[in-house]
Amino acid sequence: MNYLKLTLSKFVLIVLIVTGFTSCDKVKKPYMVEKNFLECDTPSFPALDNLIRKYLLEDYTGHTCTNCPKAHDIIVNDLSSLRDTLIVIAIHAGSYAEPKGEPFSADYRTEAGKEYDTKFNIPQAYPHGTINRMFFGNNRTLSANKWKSTFDTITRKPPAVAIQVLTEFNNDIACVFVKTSLLNNISENLRLCVLLTENNIVSPQQNGSKIDTNYVHNHVLRHSLAPIWGDNVELSVKDESVVKGYSIDFNGKVWKKENCYIIAFVYNLDTYEILQVEEVKLVQ
């Protein structure tokens, strides 16, 4: 496979870092490549293998939420049997995530998290979450004590979409390539979201009546590489695919790249239901 070099001047890179997203050309063969001004070569993706549908649990949380550590325990313990199909994002949003002064001076809120919290009208009785943003009865959002029983009701189906993610570093700039492939014909209006999360953040957390000053926060949403509500995925016919590229500049960031992950998911813009999700460690 020929490699496509994605380069830019320092000026354009500065513009990218400020804007976060720019549309550009497509290369239709052997697949389309949509570039966000990366400084990396487009990689060769391996053949698709072990295709199973995966599920995204978006856990809405905050460092002053007294019951949120219980939700994290549910993820680690009660949902452990789903480990091969479960991907988690901890979205710090709402009043419980606001900096309150010491010891809760950290701010883990993001623009993406704020928009998701508002759009899906997450009850402020945290912890609440969504599973693939699906409705279960009349509810899209579920309290943490319903996550396990709700997962038990889901009929597992083969995925209609496959997602592959490859990453590399060029100095302090991370390049992320996401290949979306259709496994069936699809008529839905599809969008691709690409997010950065971080594990092993030690920071105070209210835990019941006590403050745990050495609490370890995992799956923390840090940044949206794509536009918050995703890039268009203009595919409809089985076996079609598209590759989109993104970059993140780690200069000046507190994020520890060795603890970061990329989560990519494709959803139906009309219903917001997530059709497939994948997670990879940023530094392989």
C-alpha cells in the first residue's frame, strides 16, 4: 500500500491546534483519507479479525459526588464479565465536577462532556450513565444500580460497522488514524467521534462522608479529537471503508501520554445510538 505523507507548515499546525478540526481532500483509492493536517504517514491497517459488537458506558461523575465511587466499583466488579465488550468513559460534568477550592481544585470538565451532559439531560442525581446511548423503555440514562441488570437484557448482535485505530508519535504530536468499514449495507446518517481518555489520575474524591485524597480516577474524558458530535462517515455499501486522521499536541499538557487511550465510536445521527466502539492505548 502506498503511503500518503501528511505535512504542513508550522503556521498551519498552530491553526490546527487552535481550531481542532479542518476538512480537506479525500483519496478514494485504496481508501479515502481525510486529514486534519497530520505530520505522520498514513499506516497500513491489518485485515479485520475477531469482530464483535462492543458497548460504550458513559459514566457521568464528579469529584464531589458522594456516591460516584460506588459506580466505579460496579464497573470494576459487577461488570467484569463484560470486559471483552465493555468500554468506559468517565465524563466529569455538572455541578459535582465543578472546582470547589481545596481539596477539589482540579477541573476535569471538557467541552464535549458539557455538551453530552446537556444534550442527554443527565439527571444530576449522579452517578448516572448511558449504554451505547440507547433507550431502555423510556429511558436513555440509567442510574448506576441499573447498569448490570440492563446489560443482562441486551441481545448481543454481530456488528454492522468495524472500527480500527492506529496511533504513532512524531515528537510530542500524537497522530491517530481511524478506519471505519461497513460490514452490512447501511442507510443511516453516520458520525465518527474520536476521544482521548486518561487513567491513573490521583486526585481527591468525595467518597460517602469521607474525602479520599489519593483516589485513582480512570477512564477520564480529556479531549475530543474530532468535532464534538463527530465527523460525517459517508458510507452506505457493505465493504466500503474510510480512513480519517487526527492529531494531538501534548506540548504544555498535563496529560500523561503513557496513561492515555483513544476511544472511537460510530453512531446514528438520527437516534444517537452507537453502532460500534473501539479503544486502544495511545502509546503502543
